[in-house]
Amino acid sequence: MLPTDFDRDTFIQQLREKRSRILPDDIVFSVENGWLPLIAESLQQIEEALDRYGWIEKASIRQIKEKLGDLRIYVRPRRESASFPEALANELSIIRNSYTRRSVKTCEICGDAGELGNFEGYYQTLCPRHANHRRAWIAGGRQGDPFDD
């Protein structure tokens, strides 16, 4: 669960500063707050792996988003024609898969335990409380913010 005084902008700014070697300034965090701690952990592991293999200056995060209800973080070589060495590619794949699995068990809104659900064709990982909010919002004609308390 996120702390009650959690501030998204401050968290992201601190993350940008801490991971500036791999996180371009123009990266958009296209996820809700509940996954931001997962992103912070995964970026640390990605940065450490790139550093170990001597790729810290040659790669960066290209996208952070939710897709089909799970977290996606894309890291790519800075030069389009470059390829990661097999060992690094394997390690990055392990990191990516680990956080994808964790994301489908973590509420994207609040960070509590959640599960992947299908809400009339829209997949999202939510805790029971936020899943109920989403269902009520759909039943109410999709007016306003589905997660207003």
C-alpha cells in the first residue's frame, strides 16, 4: 500500500534523478501510482545489469506503460542497429518477466495485492476495492473517475 502522503510528482522526479543514466527526461510514466514502486525496483535492477555488462552508456528505457493489465518496461540500445549481448539480453528478460508477474498481483491504483481482471474488455490489475469501483463505474454509465472514493 502506498503511504497516505504519497506524491506522484515528487516520487517520479526523485526516480528520474536517481536513474538519470538510463531514464530519458521525456519518458512518460503511463501507469497509475500503485505500480511506481515496482518500476523503481525494476529500474534499479536494469541499471545494475547494464552497468555490469558495460552497456550503461549504450542503452536506455524507451517506454513504461500498462498493456493488457500488466506492467511493460522497454529497454533498448541507444543505437537502433545495436543488439544486446546474449547474456545481458537474458538477464534483462528475467528482470522484465519478474516484474510483469509481480504487476499482475499488484493493484495498479494503490499497490495492494490485486489480480488481473477483465472489465468489459479492458484489462486491469486491481485489488478487490478498486475492482468494485471499476464495476460500479461501468454500471453507472462510465461517468467521472472510476476510482473516486
